[in-house]
Amino acid sequence: MARRYRKYTLTFKKQAVARMKMCDSTKTLAKELDIQRRLLYRWRDELEGRLPRDPEEVNPAVVGQLRQEIVRLKGALADEAVKARFFSDALQRVEARRRSSKESGATPSTTKSEQ
């Protein structure tokens, strides 16, 4: 069977996706509309703003937003890493003091936590 290439209007795509959301079988709907089922899913993804699978179809504005989000998340991760390092170092210093005070026979300045 030869492939047919047709251009569908935005209105047709929106109506097809709306019907797809309400119907029980996308296969039946695709047959009724005489289109491939995966085309319905592609239209749905495009209309809902999901990223397409084909890298050539990527919207540059969406890529820019995602890059900004990555930069923001990397900064937040770096802040959390600094905090974790600070608390790790502080815990090591407390444990070192505790060990040294036990060796000297003096009472510890901090109490041992129950685990």
C-alpha cells in the first residue's frame, strides 16, 4: 500500500485529540479518521507541549527553558553539597573531641546519641 501524505489543519488535529481523550479505543478512532494511530499520539503530545522524540523537531524556546532549569538545579545541588560537607566536617570534629576526651579520662563535653 502506498503512503499518502496529507496536511491536516490545526482545527482537525485539536478535534481529533479531543475525541481521542473521550473515546475507548484509539485504534477505532484512527480507522474512522483514516489516519495512523501513532499520528493521534504525536498530535496530542504536540498540543500538550511535550517534547517530540525526533531531535530535529525540538522547539528552541523549550530547550532554552530546560537549560535554565538545569543551571538552577546544578546551583541548588552545589549548595546542598557544601552544606553536606560542612556537617560532615563538623561531625568529624565532634567525634574527634569525644575520642580525645575519653582517652584523657575526663567527662565528655557532648553526650553520645542513642542509635
